[in-house]
Amino acid sequence: MTQKFLLKNIVLLLNGFIGLTFMLSTSTAIGTEQDPHAHHKLMMKQPGYTSSIHTYVIPELYLNDTNNTKVSLQEILGGDGPVMLNFIFTTCTTICPILSATFSQVQRELGNEAKNVRMISITIDPEQDTPERLKEYAGRFKAESGWLFLTGSIDNIIATQKAFDAYRGDKMNHVPLTFLRSTQDGSWVRLEGFTSASEVVAEYRQHLSQ
């Protein structure tokens, strides 16, 4: 009698647990489906960032700046002088505003030194982000000279992301990345996660001094 009673209660508890698990997973799936930025919001809750050194081969292709002028990716990311790079898109309401606000603050923290640093923001949504839209976006974040915003064909934008191991198949799956290079033949510092402007400047100065 006691064994039957215990077995019945165990079955009831298991059924309840399975039901609760199903409800939670269904709720999460529905939430993600209803909110396309759910993935981004989850990432924003993860503190800190990782820093690693990489060598990237920049593809030989052309993108367009906010004046719709073609620019060589190899020239804009190569050559002498330090470079900072990130990937954004203008309709993003989570990750990208943070990355762009950070770059804006980096320019202010660097002061006169910012004139020697090329800052590049490349859209990952070229179908929506025309040169005109990127120009408006740049103004929104008070981008000063030396901070360029680039767009281009879908194929070229994907190729650029793949060159930096930043392509995630869909703009809604992108992750917060910042790339730093101090010399023409130098390696790139890859910062993955959310960084403050002070942290970006500190990483830049550390890499520049090496």
C-alpha cells in the first residue's frame, strides 16, 4: 500500500516537472519569436569581454562611404596608423547603439590623438543601410572626422564579416565585437563582448606600445 502510494506520488511529481519544463521552453520560444532582439538582450546581461590576438586577411573588395564613394577595404583597413573597427546596423536597438556610443566616447577620450586613429563602422544590413541612412546615423552619434561608416553589396559585406570571423548568418545573430590594429603589419586585437570606452582606449594604448 505504501509503495503504491509513493509510486503514484512520484509519477505525479514527474508529470508536473515535465509539464513545467515544457511550459518554460514554450514560453522562451514564443518570447524569442515575438521579440527578434531577445538574443541581443540576453547577451547584454553577460558582463565583461574577452581579448585575443588574431591575424586576419583583408579581402580585396570595395565598399561605399556615406558620400556613396567607393573605398578599398584593404586601403581603409591597411596602411600606416592605428585602426578601430566594429560591425553595426542602424535599425538595431540593443547591441549596436552601445557599440556606436562607445566609439563616440572613445573619440572624445582620445582627444587630439583621435585624429591619428581611423575608426570604421561597417553595416551588416546593406539592404536597409544606404549611404544616406548611415550619414544620418553617424550624425546621431556625433561622429567626428576619422570615423567612417561603410556599406556595400550583400556579397561584399558578408565577405568582410567572414574575413574577421564575425559572420553569423543573420543580422539578428550578430555579437558585440571590436577590432583594434596599431600597425600596418600588426595583428588585430579582437574584443568580444561589451567594452567601455575606457577599456577600448586602454586596450588600444597597450597594443600600440608593444
